[in-house]
Amino acid sequence: MAEPDPHDDMSTDYEQFEKEQLAKDRDAAGVDTADVDDTTAQNLVSELIDADVVTPIPEDRVLVHEPSGTTFDSTTQLAVFHRGWTAGHDADAEGE
């Protein structure tokens, strides 16, 4: 029987942590990310690329959210992440 890979648990733990952080960030700023459809996501990501906040890596078919270093293969996931990330940073700035 194969040994369980300890990295699987770390990856799952990190994903859960990230989801909790995004939910916390979204709740803190009252930002609703459920309304991000494909068109909205594509428009936001295009704006973020133009603003050098997101870097597309065509050969890997991914998008890198530069401020966080997080990589996405979905414009919708990136748009939702960026909204939560921005809300969290705005909430942090207000608390200082």
C-alpha cells in the first residue's frame, strides 16, 4: 500500500485556508463576488492586465496575479480572487 503524500494534506490545508481568507476578506468589506460572470471576469482581467496587476503566461495558459503571486487558469477565479484580495487590503488599510 502506498504511503500518503504529506504534500496532499498541505495543499488541501492551504486551499482551505485561502478559501477562509477570501471569505473573511469579502465579508469584511461587504464585497459580493457571486455576481462575477464570464463577461465581467474577462473585462476585469483585461483591465488588470493593462494595469500590470496581472501577467498572462501564454505558454503555460495561466494568469499571474502579481501582488499576491497567485497563478490562475481561469479568468473567473482570478476576478473573484482579486475582488476578495482588494477588499481585504482595503479593510486592512482602514484598520490602520
